[in-house]
Amino acid sequence: GQSLEQPSEVTAVEGAIVQINCTYQTSGFYGLSWYQQHDGGAPTFLSYNALDGLEETGRFSSFLSRSDSYGYLLLQELQMKDSASYFCAVRPPDTGRRALTFGSGTRLQVQP
Amino acid sequence: DSGVTQTPKHLITATGQRVTLRCSPRSGDLSVYWYQQSLDQGLQFLIQYYNGEERAKGNILERFSAQQFPDLHSELNLSSLELGDSALYFCASSVTDSTDTQYFGPGTRLTVL
């Protein structure tokens, strides 16, 4: 089966940088994606790494290393509105690489 | 606003009952996915349709079924409801049938009493 592990909670202060890690024990997927979900809201796509390396989108960056079975989401210049849960996800072969399998999520709390 | 709509927003029902959740995808999207989110199971894939045809199946119980209609809206039917079915049910859509970029609707919160 597929397994994506993330820390359950991370706390940081406004203006800081935080890294959310995702380690996985799965294979045969195309890439690693990240979703954000505010309390009571819907998951929203943030970024996708098809290849190893760093992808940057504004204040958010995402990294993938297939050889280490590891990825992370980096959030810079943290703002209060970044307080949310963050999920890494892959599309594994057992659904024909069509549907997303999500990690358990990391709850980020940004403090003033 | 993702452009995906789901109705109803909230649903409260009793054990043993049957409910139908409805989803309209973003304009132009042919693929619809259903996900269930609960505290103990996290966010789990249930089933996917593409242009009216079932494309992938996840951890969907036999008591649950879905379909996608010619106008591309989709319905998820949950029957013989149990307390453990209480969860948030999300619909997502995408243009193609295999992409990491999926657009999620606001969800339907189902409470089974």
C-alpha cells in the first residue's frame, strides 16, 4: 500500500520560514503535490513536483527527492492566513494513477 | 471559489437511512472525483468518473454508489447509513482523467445520528 508521513503539527511565528516534510513509502507515482486546507474549507492545490528538485511559486516552494523518498513544502514570510493544514499527495498505480492518495496532513499554526 | 459546487452543505440523518450528495464540476471539466474526510481516516479517495464512465475506484463501501450524468454532474448515494459514515464528503473535478491538479468543492458535511 501507499504511505505518506507528515508531522501532525508545526508552529511558527509571523514572518518566519517553515518547512513541512513528507516521507513516503510508495512507488510508481508520477510526482508529489501539495494541498492547503483551512478549517472548514476545501483542499486547494498549491504545487506539484514532477521532477526532483525545487519548484518555487511565490512565497511557497516545494522540493522532491525520489532517491530519498522525501519531499517538503517551504513557506516563507509566514502570514497569519497561512494557518491551515497542509497535505502531500501522490497518484499511485493502484488507481491507475488517477486519484490522489493524501498524507495525514500537517496543521500549521502561525503565531503573531 | 473553485467553481465546483456541492449540495447540500449540511445533512443530518439517522442510521439506516439513504442520502444523495450532488456535485457540479467546473465548466469544461470532464472528470469528477469523490473523497471522504474523517478524523480517523483522513482524506480518502472513493471513486472517479470521467465523461460519464467510472474510471477508478478507491475505498468505497458496497453501500455507497455514484454516477455521472450526461450534463457531467455527479451524485454520490450513501445507503444503510452507519454512525461511522459521518464525515465531510468532497467532490473534485479536473479537465483530464489523470492529474494532480484537482479542484475541490466546498464539501457536504454528513452527520448520522
